[in-house]
Amino acid sequence: MTNATALNATLDALRVIRGRKLKGRVEEVLKTRTHEDFNTFSCEALTLGMEGIPGDLHSGFSRCSGGREPWYPRGTEMCNERQISVLSIEELAVIAGRMEISQLHAGWIGGNISVSGIPSLSLIPPRTRLVFEGGAVVRVDGDNAPCRYAGKSIAKHFREREGLDLLFPKVARRLRGLVGFVERPGVVKAGEEVTAHVPEQWIYDPA
């Protein structure tokens, strides 16, 4: 089989899932109080610039690599694709249920925007554009892997429980929301509509 024949066969067998638009609602907007904070706190409006949220812990055009990027030496300057954290209130409720705690607030794990109404938010693919009613646009980089650091933050609110820091990464996988970067600046407020412009998708399997 020639390379061209093999490629044509692959394309003929490819299952493409069409792009779509999904609408949701912004429930809360949050930001850090200082550049050193991890926890975020509710605010009236969130101003998004090309660098992210001015003054926020994760703002900036670039960032230093960490444990999530083992292919670079730790501390390597790289593009900041993690400016914004977007969480689903439905998924937060599922995580809380799995952890057997009364609630899980977006601010405890550093969320910037909590939304409702978008099914399986954390599974939304990269390249999705989150278009907010006020005009701001966040481009999704991917899902946000849960970590023990966030688990420790949760544990501070339930000091009578042991092991919550380790439990969170186990039960929150593919439920911890999305990270992305600002594609178009603007202001985001609670109560406004958000539309996820999901691109067409396929599974890349060169075998």
C-alpha cells in the first residue's frame, strides 16, 4: 500500500464529530487579592486583558514551567496558556459528593469563572472558544489536572477530616475544569451568557 493509499484509507475511515455551540451562564467571577494568593475571591466584575487578569497570580504573557511540564527543566520560561481557570458548578458538586464534604467553592481551588449549564465542561476539547456576552473571549488550552496543592486548600475548610489533600486528585480527575488564555479582552460579570464554540473533533491514531 502506498503512502497516498494509506492516507486516503485513513481519511475515509475517520470519524469526525461536528463542531457545535453550547450555551451556559456565568455564576460567579473571582480573582486573587494579591499576586501571591492561590485562593480566589468573588468580585463584581472580572477584567480580562491580553495578559490575563491584571495582578492575578496567573497573569502574564509567559510563565515558568513546573511539575506539569516535565519536558522542560523546572523554571523554564514558556508561553502562559493557563491565565484563566474556568469551573463548572455542576462538576464542583460532583467532586464534593465524592469527597463527602458539604460544599466545594470555586475560590478554594483558584477558580476565576464558575459557569453552569455546559455539559461535561472539563471534557471540552482544546481550541474551544468561550465567548462571553460582554465580548470577552477565552481560548481553552485543556482540562486542569487536579493536584494535592488544591487538595490542601480544600482541607483547610474541613479540619476534622484527614486525607482530603490526597483524596481530591483521585476523585476530581476530568472534573476540575479548564484552563485557557485570553483571546479577546473584555469584562465578564456574573449572570451573563457564555457560549462554548466547540470545534470539530476526531481521534488522531496514526497506527
